[in-house]
Amino acid sequence: MSVADARARIAARVAADLVPGEVVNLGIGLPTEVARHLPEADGAGAAPPVWLHAENGMVGMGPDAPPGAEDPDRIDAGGRYVGVVPGGAYLDSVTAFALVRNGRVGTCVLGAFEVDVHGDLANWRVPGRTSPGVGGGMELAQRVPRVIVATLHRDKAGGPKLVERCTLPRTARGVVTRIVTEWAVLEPAGDRFDVLELAPGAREDDVRAATGAPVAFDRVRPWGGAREGEEGVQAP
């Protein structure tokens, strides 16, 4: 599977996990691809399936702006040109972050350098490399009730991103509720990762070998059959 296909599989699986009506923040990188896999609103004036939030000041963010329709004043938190859905709103950053702090943002989808069996997340800095800073990631990881990590199972060097204990600077501790990779959907379980779903063609031995911590397969269900967080959704 190519990296592009792997990223598309992950983004589509995360999109299926989002709860209709909730406010969702997509982190920079792979998580932004989730927007391309969300269904369009059903009918004129209907609400979108989820309300995408950006901490630089949007709720109701649409997918990528098509070529020729890019607006330099309409970008996501990563500077990518985006659209806006009917009913969407522009906010100042103070209000946008207030939505994060008061629990209005129900889910955030973030990338990861590492995530461990305790739900700790490291996704902003690798020592020795230039980093632009943590941005809004730390606020999101600590304040949003549901933190989904969307990531390739291995890093560029072939090492595991799912580990027993994070070694890189942490963004937040004990916050990750679900992990979606090209091979599996998993949950941190304290001393292991529980595999909830295996992707088509993925084998238990492959997942076990690519994971830097114990994994358990006692709870495996069909791919796409385990939506998390059906309750606690708040409209904007």
C-alpha cells in the first residue's frame, strides 16, 4: 500500500468515527485529510454532518478550496486554503479557543510522533529538529474530551509510533482515547494497546511486529464497526 493510500484509508476511517452534529477540530497534516471524507450536507439549508472548527477562527470549515477559489483570508490553522459550509461562522482567536476550553469542541483529531499505552501523546517536537512550536495542539489535547490520533503505524525510519512509553516531549498525558492507523483501530489500555479493528488485509502478526508495546486482540470487531463516543455531542 502506498503512503497516499494509507493516509486516505486512515482519514476515511476517522471520518466514519465522528458523531453527527459534533464540533470537531482537525490537526495539521494527515488529520486535515479527514475533511475530504465527510459527506456533504443533505439538502439546502441542512446542517453539515459535523462542524469543523479551526483555532484560528472558524466553525463550519469546509474541505480544501478548489483551484481558482482560494481565498487568502479563508485558511485553516495550518494555513491551508479551505471552504466554508452554509451556516459557518468566523470568530476571533479568543472565542475560537474559548470553544475549546469550555468543552464545545467534542473531538479533536491529531497526528503523532509517538503515543503510548497510557494515552500519552507526543506530537510537536523532536529534539534536534527545528519546530514551529506546539501551536494549539496542547490546548486541544488537554481540553477536548475525545482525542483521536490519526497516524501511520510506523515512522519514516520504520520504527514504531505506538510505544510502551513516550520518549519524545509530550503534548499531554493520558488523553488519547483512540488511535487509527492504516492497519488497525486501537485503544490505549494502560499496559498494552487493545486492537478494536483490523483493516482489510492486515494480519495480527504485522500489527504486533510494528507496535513497540504489547497488543491484545480480544476485542476485535469488523473494520468500520466501532464508532466511539455516541453521547455528549453538542451543537455549536
